[in-house]
Amino acid sequence: MSGQSDNCGDSVPGSKDHRKLAAILAADVVRYSLLMAGDEAGTHARLKEVLACVFRPAVRRHGGRIFKLMGDGALVEFASVNDAVNCAVEIQSLMAERQNAVTPEEAIRMRIGISLGDVIVDGADLFGNGVNLAARMESLAEPDTICISGNVREHISDSAEFTIAGLGPCHVKNIPSPVDVFQIALAQRGEVQTSAPADIEQQIRFCTTPDGVRIAFATAGSGPPVVSVSNWLTHLELDFHIPMRRALNTLLTPDHQVVRYDARGSGLSDREIADFSLDASVRDLASVIAALGHDSVSLIGQSQGAAIAAAFSARYPDRVNKLVLCGGYARGRRMRGSEGQIAESDAFITMIREGWGKELDAYVRMFGAFFMPDASAEQLSGFTRLQRSATPPENAASIQLAIDSIDISEELQNVKAPALVFHVRDDARAPFEEGRKMAASIPGARFIPLEGRNHVMLDSDPCLKRFLQEVSDFLKD
């Protein structure tokens, strides 16, 4: 967006500085520099059209005042939080319609942030924490979505037009304390399910670990308890985007109480964490089970969640009824005795630190392909967006390092619960041999190889159907 100022409402009279409370909307064009580098004249023309036909008219309709325009963004003042949110929703809706008429490479996309706060009035311009916080909310928003601060969420109601998901307390630049952040996404026909299916009503609660970390956990259904052990990155309000996780809940809730939780440092759990070790993860699981009040539970662990579930089973054999493991390993990459595996771990952690949160197609494809090589571009993009919403890059890198440093190979012999172990033969993320060794080390475990190569199974994978059927039969026995 070009220009320095644009008064779409009344200017602030007088020149004397004073303070007031205002809702501030910050908007930014996604990948603007990249678009300009590829087609400067075309991008500039399309941006001018968006500004004239979408942005300015929407701001006027909702009583806003554009008080600052930058090359690729704008700051807008509203007297009402609801006006700001309604304006943002209208802008993103109109932008989505326009995207259908152009190629993905030409599309102008926006991310928007909204805050409610104290601002300093300096003539027609505004400064202060309210403005700074709106800019930070915008930087946290995914393309085509809106991020709002917690005090904005308090003033708006749920709507059929959009969904609201809590991203938890987030540390943002130049703001001393963590800020509660919520993301608004437009409801779209045929959209992949991201919230709980309509027939699953989950209740979210919190428990506190021995080291003072608050862990968010959700329960759904009724019957014998089954705990889905947190793995990689989770978000209780967004997890149903993942077909495998959604399918498990849909399968089990009619006959079981299904328990899910967000690992420390991600989702709705505390994010300011120092200890991401396996021992800390096992204590988190123990804290969730204690909060449930059950003497014993069944566990389902996937990926590194399999190691956490197995370690808990070995250390607390009287508290586990049945154990289901899928795509797991007893040793992380750094513990497998290969310089190549350590180098791969280092490279992946570097990629997380450098690429996390960036809307780069190459990064999205590379990162997502480790987990789902057969996924479509849309599925990969959705998967990586979920992970970026779940935790900041520094946490993701620390979690990955802890995962790669796991070694419970000596503990598996102490598992007493009946165990069912699955592994996809050509798993692109966790080697099949590591899953086979894990099963062989657990006394009496049944091992089921699955055909495929996706670490995170997709709806289209035939092996997902067998996995679900075997799990259902095993837990019913």
C-alpha cells in the first residue's frame, strides 16, 4: 500500500498530544517483497486496486480511520472493537473472493492483527502500546486470518462467519508480559475440520506439574479412559486438522473417555519453558493422569509420544492397562550412533529456527514432506500452519532437540501392559527398523507393519483404516 496517510474518517482535531482508548487494526501484505521482486509493476497495480476497491471502502463502512499507510501495510483506528473485527472479517472475505480470479503467484493476501489499548494522539497520528500490540498481533497471524489480543476476544461473540481459536499466551517483541492471543479464521464451505467434530464435545481443563508448568488437557466421551500422549506439536483447539488425530477421537469417544493434552511449550499449555526433556514429558503425562483421578488408563502414543508412553508404562506398570504405539522409536536421531543422523538432526533444527513462521513455499514443502510425503500442497500448508500456531520457533527447536536425544531402549523390558505396536514400512520420518526394534524389546508386544510412507497417516491411506480397526479391537478386548 502506498502513500503516507489516508483519512477515511474525520481527522483528530487539534495538535495537542493526549491519550485515549482505541481499537487498532494492523494489516500487512503477505510476501510483499517477493511479489514485487517477481513483478513490480503488476504487484503495484493489483495492490492499488485492492486498496481502492476493498480496503478503503471496508474501513469507511465500519467507521474506521486509516491513520498510517506504509508500502505494504496500514494502521486503522476504530472506536469499537466489534467494528474493527467486523471490518477485518469483511476485508478477508473480499480478499478470498478475489484470490479465485488469479493464480496463486499473483494473489494479494493479507494478515491482520487487532488490539484494544491506550494510544497517544499526535495530530492525525497515533502511537503507543495499543498500536505496537496490533502490529505484533498482525505478525502472528497466518495469511488470510486475523489475530486478536485477549482483551479484544472478551468483547466479541462467536459467529457462523468465522472460527476463533486460542493460541495461548505468546511473548511478543517490546511487550514485557505474555499476551493471550486468539486467531480468527473465516468459515469456508468444504473446509478441512480443524475444531472438534460436531458430535464430540470436549472439555478443556488445566493441571500443574511438579515443576510448576500448567498443562492443558481435554476430555471427550465416557467409558474406560484412553490417554492420547502428546507428540511433536499439538493444539487442543486446532488438532482436528490432522486426519489421524481426528479419526482416533471419532473412533474412540462413543465407548471411551478420550483424553488429549498439549505438551509443555505448545498449544494451550505454558509456553515459557526451560526443561523439554523426556523425564519432564513423562511427569507431564503423570500429572494429567493424576488430575483425571483414575487409578489406571490405556495409552496411545505416536511418534515421540510412543517413547513417552512406553517410558511411563515401564516406570508405572500398575497404572497402564493397555499400550498402543505407532511410528515410534526408543532412540532419537542423536542416539543412534550415526554421524549422519546427528547431522540430519542439526539440519532439521536449523531449518526450524530459520524458517519457522515464514510463508515460503519451499520451506513448507520440505518441512511437511518429512511427515507426509504423499500429502497435497494444501495439506502440507495446513499441517505447517498448525505447527506454527502451536508454538514459537525457539520452543519448536528445543522440543526437536529433546526428541532427537531420547533413549529409552533399556527401559522397554520393564513394560508389563499388553502392547500393540504399528509402524509404516517406508516412514519418511521414523525408520521402520526403529519401530521393529521397539516392538521386539517390549515383552509380548504384537507388531503390525503398515503399508505406506506417511509418518502422519492421511485419510486416503489404506493403512489408516487398518490402524483404526486394530486399535478398536485391541482396546475392546
